[in-house]
Amino acid sequence: MSQIDYQHVLDEITKEVQPLLSQGKVADYIPALAEVEPNQFAIAIHTVDGQTYCAGDCGARFTIQSVSKVMTLTLALQRYGDELWQRVGKEPSGTAFNSLTQLEFEQGIPRNPFINAGAIVTCDALYSRLSAPMHSMLESFRQLSGNAQVVIDKKVANSEYEFRHRNAAMGHLMKSFGNFNNEVDDVLWAYFNFCAIELNCVELAKAYNYLANQGKDANGQEVLSARQNKQLNSLLFTSGLYDAAGDFGYRVGMPGKSGVSGTILAVLPNQFTVAVWAPRLNSYGNSVAGIAALERLSQKLDISIF
Ligand code: GLN
């Protein structure tokens, strides 16, 4: 694997996806996201032996949005272990990331930790066990990405909070079923701040490298146990791209997590993490060029988890 010229492959992919950069629409449910220059693209690989490769707009930072849900789950699993699964399920939802309907039928237990309802209830659990949730989350990203200057884009966080009604409805519905312990608005404020953490592709691939490294960070410290890490990657494969997880798995063959800013993080266990960013989304809320780039990567390197 170390013989592979990753840089050459990433450069090639960056050229090949150019025609796709004008396809799809940037997220516009909040004004702060709609303002992004839409035709940008970056892709970065960080290997478990510490090598970084990047092509495209490597320095460009974006809010990581739902890719933060992976860190939320990680921090919650550290604190709760399997007890967490009393609050949130492990099944693919087959519905949109912001769907409310299943909550009503399933007694306020969200299907999985990656749809919004599941991430918000996981945030609620975390909120109960952290004295300063935003600080803890930022510190995790700062340490794991190797950039002590990582910040939260407050404009995006505030805008999300202002237009929070749908996510608030999920929180209140879960509270009505007894599956929510803190004030809904307090937890949402933390959730939106997590979503508004700003990274570039290199930092994102680095920060989540423990997912490819049996749960260990670059210093060999355990972020998750190997067993929890396997479980988290399995859930990413089945639910990381919501109701498009099947298509993503079929095309890319790796666990992945997408965010409405147009970023996707994918994991090749024991080899690398790869982060891609292209703001225009398809109708499922996933990056058009991002998915195409990862599909090409898996084809060109002839890799998958299978
Ligand atoms: N902040 C977004 C929301 O809660 C995250 C959704 C996403 O990235 N899919 O609506």
C-alpha cells in the first residue's frame, strides 16, 4: 500500500471531477451556508502511518456539519459505553437526515446516531456528562487534527440556531417520550456549535484517523476501544449517508459520513481516512462531486472494506 502514489491519484481525481462541480445545489436552509462559493473542491488522505496527501483547495475551511456527529458519538461512547444504545438505535433509517416521522412510531428512540434526531439525543446524553461541551468538542478536534487554532464559525452556529424549528421539534418530541434530559434549546445550541466547527480536508482526515487506526490516535492513545471502533465504522457504513447509505456503500465500498456543507469523510480500516469537500449537493443532501471522487478513489486504488 505504501508504494501507491496517492498524490498522483488525488490530482487525477481532482481533474476528472471538474465537470461535476457545477452540478447540484448548495445547502440553503440557512443563509450562512448559502453564501459559500459553490464550485470549490478538495480531497485529502491521511494514512495510519502519518502521511498526508491533498489536491484541490486544500487550505479552504468549511463547517463540518453532520460529520461532527461522529465525534459526538465517539465522546458519548467514551462516557456511556453500551448504555448509550438505550437512547438511540443502530438501524438504517431509510428516511431523510432531518425526518421526524419515525420518532412518533418508535417511542422517541431515533433509528441511529447519524440522523439529526439521533445526533441530537446523543448530544443530550453528552451534555449531561460534560461541564463544558463546546470546549470539550473543540479540544478533541484541536488535539486530533493537530491544529490548536480550530474554531467554531459563530455566524453559521447562530444562523442554525435561529432556524432551528425542525431540529427543535425532534428534541421536544423525544422529550415528550421521556428520551431527553436537558433543555432542548441548550442541547441544540451545543449541537449547532459542533456542526459549525471549521476544518479543511487535511485537518478533517487527520482528526478522524483513529477510525482507520483501530481506535487509536497518532500518538497511539486510545480514543475508542478496537471493539467500539469497529462498531462505529459498521454504523457509518449502514447509516452515515442516511437514505443514500446503500448507494454510497455500493459505489464506494467504505464507511462514510456526509455533511450538508458538502463534505464527506470515508474510512479504509488500517490504511487511511479520506476527506472530500465540494459544496453542491444532490437531493439527499450529499455532495455530488464528493461521492463521485470517492467512487473514483475506490476504483483507481482497487480498494474497499470487502
Ligand atoms: N446542521 C445541520 C442540521 O442540523 C446538519 C445536517 C447535515 O449536515 N446533514 O440540519
